[in-house]
Amino acid sequence: MIGIPAVIATKQDWLNVYQYVLANNNTEQKRSFRNRLIALNEARYMKKLKDGAPSDPEQQTQEHFEDVPDPASPFTQSGLTESEIEGMIGGLNAA
């Protein structure tokens, strides 16, 4: 592999790229991959309108929404856990 692929789909893909970045020891690749891991971790949830919230969008505020797990998110599709992602981020920071 040369560089970080544009599409990282499976858990094994994420782990392979992590090992590649650590072995390559390229600062720019570490930063780029760390940012992708952070974005993946933050994409776990979607906003859902709470029960009893006003149906008129003009009356809705942030308090009328709640975070719920997003089954279609890249995080869910990756098969990684939050602790695995945090471990990889920590490993990149330490390296």
C-alpha cells in the first residue's frame, strides 16, 4: 500500500491502515489518519426529534432533539468500537 486509501470500509481495512501509518512514521499521514479516526468516532449518532416536540420546524430548537445511534453511519459500518478508535488515536499520538 502506498498512502492512505480514500475509502476505508471494513474493520480490517482500518487496522491495516493504522499499522501502515505506524510503520511508515510519516507525520502528515499520522495527522490525516488521526483526523479521519476522530471524524469516524464523531459520526456515531444522528439527531432524532423527541416525543412531544413541536411539529412546526420554526418552533423547534436543539433541546427538541436527542442523539441516537445511527445504524447507517460509517462508524457502525466499520465494525470498530469506541475504545478501539481511541486506542488507535492514542497510539498515533504516542508514536
